Amino acid sequence: MKLLYCFLIGIGISLGSVQAQNISQEDYKRAVSFMFDNYNNKTAFNLYTPVNWFEDGNGLWFIDYSEKGKSYKTVNFEDYKVTPLFDHMALAKALSGVSKNPVDASQLPIRDIARLSKKELSFSFEGKDYTYHLKNDKLSLKTKELEEVRNLFETKSPDGKWTAYVRDYNVYVKSVASEKEYQLSVSGQRNYEYGSWYGWYDKMEGENGERPKRFYVDWSQDSKWIATSLVDLRTAEKMYLLDYSIDSLYKPKLLSYYRGSPGDTTMVYVEPVFFNVETKTEIKTDLPKGTHINSVSTQWTDKSGVLLARYPERGYQKEYVKLVDLNSNTIKTIIEETSETNIDNFEYRFLEQQQKVLFLSERSGWRQLYLYDLKTNETKALTQGEYYVANIEYVDEKKGLVYLLINGKETGNNPYHHQLYKVDFKGNITCLTPKLVNHQITFSEDGTYFTDNYSTINLPTTTVLRDSESGEILTELTKADVSEALAMGWQSPEVFELTAKDGKTTIYGALWKPTTFDPSKKYPIIDHTYTGPHTKMFPESFSRGFMNQSLAELGFIVIMVDGLGTSKRSKSFHNYSYKNMGNNLEDHVLAIEFLGKKHPWIDTNRVGVFGHSAGGFDTGRAMLAFPEVYKVGVASSADHDFRMEKAWWPEMYQGWPVDESYQEVSNITNASNLKGKLLLVHGGLDDNVNPSATFKLADALVKADKEFDLLILPSQRHGYRGKQRLYFIKKRWNYFIEHLRGDTPLWDFKWE
């Protein structure tokens, strides 16, 4: 009897700790308060400060937010002092005089600000354009000049002597002086269209709908050459949608768009085409005709008839940049990238004055910057080491300087934190932002200055203006203020580290707790996932510190983690996901186990997961491949079977040609493994990730006699907006409350 008594006491304690967490209106109120629209510059200020550079190059303006409202401020580059952009009270009074409603000086509703002179600004207010005279605080309504109506289906040559256009699917040019026209192509017809381009989201209505009219002609600088493309739709297959959301229609509208799936050959093909305007002839080249996912892109140089052409081979294991001379009809390969896995983040910049080409490549095992010299045909590495060049921020061609954001170069810094460096064409590299935090950079147009929003997930943002030559801080613009959020109990997320599934690599994540956190209780844990190999999830900046707080407020621990196979680290790190995306969650499972051992307040028997798009695939995969770990999932807008996706993304990461690995990782073919609670959500008009795979997964679950839930938002595309977005968020919240917390959710609560 004593043993039974102790057992019942134990159960009572356990149940009591769960029951003590019963959901309330107050919980929902807190969750709503931590949604972006409710905290950004309302209870948490200046998490990120964008700036606007004046066109005259002599200053910038920005908005400084506080609990008192917003202040428009400026920095003059003569003394670098931060001063008010104008007299806020005086402008509010002036605006009140032209408005039907009084204007609050602390919430001035103006936009599109420009400096006309040191004494005049222009901006838009209530749909009208005004000039504001700073000296006397007078407003004058700007009269809109009649703009010449531009014909979007024709374009003039740079010298103004020719007009190019398309008629009956062929390219023509007309002399502006004589109005005599010349037909440059002759074989164009419907679905075999010269002077056109492929639109990723081009919609056709009805069974025989027309593709939207498209026009593309690129003149050379000297007006002697035309580059365009021939779009071949003759064998292309379509994806379909049904629009049920139009109130005035009682039959769904059929929509279609051209989009290839992995392995398809029945796709839109795009062929580069070139014309000599003087001879009125087409120049045939050996550049390939590609599908809409690996077509040739071109860029004219200043030399007559000479251009650069870039294209990947299908499968993304080879990428080329070639120099094309139409005068001699010769093609020279200047960059050839190859990979045994894939090439997904190649980038190049042509430097006309220097006759050089900058490019980013992972050929060394890390993404680095290289320089190709068109005069000597030599390629040189400008950066070298075990770090990741994230982006080319600015190029000063005259000085021979390249400004780069780099991750992981400095010892002791988080590998996802960016720092700004400048490197010259000899490879001399200098760090301009030495503080070991994350730096978000914006350059002035002339490259003389840059602004730096520096922070970490735990360090509030400071925004400064810096000199691009030395990196010297010239003035501070804003500081983040989260005192109100802190008073509400908010704490920045906890950063955690663990060893990945390879047994040696450190991976990183972040963890959110509710503001009502009680370490004596047990909390379910939810994995906010997106293992899409083209990106990463770690929240490197302070502005992302609130992103999972809403869900945490409802009684959950929420985590984000980047395992092996995601981006922004080494090539070998990234390669773990190649033809292996079904195993991307193994490190997430390790992270959940690690956190459960580290924190007694995490209940690893109650694990949830959610994600959108590729994160939606993850969610389905988590529930089907790791059913003993993940118990509740919400998968939205997911690509549940890569064979039904757009061709580009799966062929890049799961490989081409399509093989048995596609079936092995399909959520549809693994539907019978479902044990937990799964909610599938999709927008009915999703033209990015077609909803067909969600429907097919639903059918597979029915055939497998598995209980699940399905929500279709008929009017929504890939992202959800307006009331539908709020409905989805509520549904997701309540799904976890009911099935992971084991509580009765509330439906009626206020979003304000």
C-alpha cells in the first residue's frame, strides 16, 4: 500500500506541474505582444536601423525610434553630427494645415524623403508630393510633371538612332530618322518566341490561356549589337492551380504556369540570340540552349561586340563564364567551376576599367574570392584560409579594393557572425570591423562610408557610421532599447553548442523560453526547422532575438539549430546534405537529446516541430523518419516529394538525373510511418511550391489509415497574408497547445 501511495503522489506531482500550466487569455495576450508588428519599434526599439543616403553624397537620414515616437534625424558629412532632419513640431503643424486630421509630431506619416538642397526637402504625405522649406517651415504642393508613357515592348538604342521591338514573335529594328524597319529574325511563331524571356510566375488563365507578353532586348553600349533570347515553349509542360477564392465566381478558375520538375526534359528552353544591327544579321554562336533552370545570362562589355556569358550545366556540377567576341565569333572560357557534389553559390563581377573578373568559388574547400585577369589569363586567389566569404559588399574599381563580408576568420568569433574586410588586388586583407560580433553593412553609393548595425543575439544593436578607408567610427546613430521588453520578462535567447553527428564538428543553435519560465516545471520542446541547404537558421543578430518568443509564451521551449549540410560553413560541411536531404534532421535529434540532458526543465518525451516550405518538408520528414522523437508537427507550404517540386532546387541538392534517392526521402512514400499528430497546411494558389504534393501526401496518409489534419488556405500563395496569416498562426499555436501541451486551447482572443 505504501508503494502505491508513493506512486500516486509521484503522478500527482507530475500532473500538477502540467495542470499548473493551463492556458489562459493572458498567455495568448503575451504571445500576441511578441509578434513582430506588436514589438518592433513599439516595445523594442532600433533593433535594426536602415539609413537613406542623400543623392548629393553629403549626408544621410534615418529614423530613431523610442517610446516617445519616431524622430527623423540626419548626419552631415562635413561634421558628422547627428541632428534633427527638421523641426518636428513645425512640420506637424504644417501637415495638419493640409490634412483633414491633426498630425502627431511624434508619429509623422511621411515617406519618400529626398533632399533637394540644404534648405529644401521633398516627401510624400497622404498620397501627395510636397516640398518643405526648412527655413520658414512652409509646404508647397509639387505639381507632377507629365511623364512620357513608356512602351514596355520596345526599346531605343543608346545612341537614340534605332528602336527595337517584337512583332509576330520576331525581332525588328526601326530607324528613328527614316522610320524604315528591318526584320532581324524570321522563324519566330507562337511558343517559339524571339525577343522574349521566361517568367517564373507567368500565369495563364483557362484551358487555352495565353502566357503574359514578354519583351527583352539588350543593346550593346555602342548600339551596334543586340543580345536577346529565343524562348521555346513547344514541348513545355505546365503545373496547375484552381482558384476557389473569387467571391463572384461559382466555378473555380483554372490557372497554369510553365514549370519543369526534376528530371523533366519537357521544359521551357531558352537560347541566347545575337544580332549585328549594321548588317541586320543573326550571329550564331556555340553557346548552349538551356532549360529555364540553366539558361545563359549575358553581359556586354565596352568593347564592340564583346560580352560575357555565364551558365551552369544541368545538375549544377559545372559552371562557366565565357568571353564571347561576336566580331570573330569566338568563345573563350575564362572561368570553369566543377564539383563532385554541386555548385550553388557561384558569383562573379566584371570590372570593365581593370579588365578583370572577380568571382567567389568553393574550389579550395571554402568560399573564397578570386581574381581573373583578362589580359594575362591568370587567376589569383585574393583570400585564402578556412573561413567563408559571405558576400561582396562593394567594389572600388579605381582603387582596386573589394569590400567583403566574411564569416569565421577571426579566432573566437561565432562562425555565423559577419565582419567586414577590404582586400586589394594583391591579396592584402584588412579587417574594418574588428569587434567580434555580427556586422550588418550598408555602403554609400560612392563607397566613402558605410553604416554598421552590429550586435549578437544577446548583445543589443548599435548602429554607427564608419569611414570605409579605415573602418573608423565617425558617429553613433542609434542604440537598441529593449527596456520595455525586459520589464515584461523577456530575455534574449540562449545560444548553445554541441558536436554534430560526425563526432567532431561544432554546430550552433538558439533556445527561447517563455517569460513566465519556471525551472521547476517541465516544458515541451519545439524544433523550428529549415534545413534547406542553401541557407542557415542561426539567429546571428539581435534583431532576430524575438522571432520565436510568441510561441514560447504559450508554454514551450523553442529551438533553432543548424546541423551538417546547411550553408555558410565549409564545402565539406555543406556536402553532408548532397543527395542526402532526408538525413538533415539527425543533428536536430542530437540537439534535442543534448538539451534534454543539460536542462531538467526540458521534456524530451514531448517534442514538436514546425517549418515552412523546405522546413515543411523537414516537418513531414521528422514525423515520418523519427516518429519516436517527434510527436507533433505543423508542416506548411511543404515540398513533400522532391519529384513534384520545381526542377532547380531538388536537382541542385538531391542530384540529377533523378534516382531512387528521391523516393527514399519522399514523405509520401513514407506516409505509413506516421505515429504522432500532423497538421498539413498549404496555400491553394502556391505557385512556388505547388500544393499537389501536400494533397498527394494527404491521400497517402488516408490509404495508410493514418489520422492527420489538413488546412487549405484557398486564396494564399507560398506565404500567407492578412487574416489568413493570423488564422494559420492561431491554428499552429493551438495545435501544439492541444496535442503537445495536452491542454484545451482557446480560439477567441484579441490580436491587438
